[in-house]
Amino acid sequence: MTTEIEISLYVLVLAVPLGLELVRRVSPLLHTPLMSLTNAISAISVVGAILVSGAEGSPALSKTLGVIAVMFATINIVAGFLITDRMLKMFKKKEGSK
């Protein structure tokens, strides 16, 4: 019988190479739209990590990893929005030009 920890490790071991392969094959033209998608996924990760780290009766390791996950996902969201905003500003017309 597999435990919850073993299943989580299986998911991690399968998700890491799959995610790396998907990111590696993305065309440079699609990076900005995909960044918006990853911001949404990171927001879901923040909500999940808050639920895990705030659950009563969860082990200290789960709470610690939940806090770390919230921190890194929040950094990812903020950086993604800053980069997207910077890229969108490149396409705006300047005030003085026609």
C-alpha cells in the first residue's frame, strides 16, 4: 500500500522533468502569454500553500514547507507581473510621436 508521501514524491518526480521539457520547447513569441498563465498557477499554489501551512494538526514540516511555498510563489507572481508590465510598455506609443 502506498502512502500519501510516496504518491506526492511520484508526482514530484514526474512533474519536474515534464515541466522542464515543456518550458524548454516554448517559442519565444509565447513567453509573455505563458507568463500570465504561470502567474495564475502560482496564485493557486499560494492558496494551497496557505491552506496547508494553516491547517490544524499538520506536522511542523508541512507548515514549514507551506510557508516556503507561499514565499516563493509570491515572489514568482510579483516578478511575473513586473516583467509582463515592462514588456507591455515596450509596445505603447510614446507621448510625443505620431
